[in-house]
Amino acid sequence: MSGTPELRDAYQRLEDAITEVCHLEGFNGVLTEWVLVSAAQRYDEDGDGISQVGVLVPDGGGQVGYHRLLGLLDYAQVRMRAEVAQDG
């Protein structure tokens, strides 16, 4: 991974936190892949809202192939849609 030492350390802390949460949630085994999708909202000088959506992946990218990440995201999306449909 390229980037500053601070960025590398932050990604390591993020992965450690994700691993810990997974274990606390009952996941068994070794964390092999993860994707974090985030959104932030800010306002410009005119008061207009601006949204920013980001995707974070292990080490900032390059460690896990896009085909694996897209599959992981698609699987999560399908499961979420099924939950919404079941609740509706």
C-alpha cells in the first residue's frame, strides 16, 4: 500500500476493528475480505447540501480483486433487498 505512515496505520486499525466486530457478531474463521461504504454530508458556502459517498477496501485497494469486491457488494445488496421485501 502506498500512502503516508498515518494512512497505513489507520487502515490497519480499521481492519483490526472490523475483525473484532465480526468476531463479536459471531463470525467464525479468518476475515478474508471486507468493503466499507460510507456517506458524509456537508454544506457549501451557499448552504447547498453536498453528499460524498466513499468506498474503503483493504489497504486502500489492490489487495482484493474487483470481481471479489463486486460479488461481496452484490451479495450484501441482494440480502438487504430480501430483508426489506420480507418486512414489507
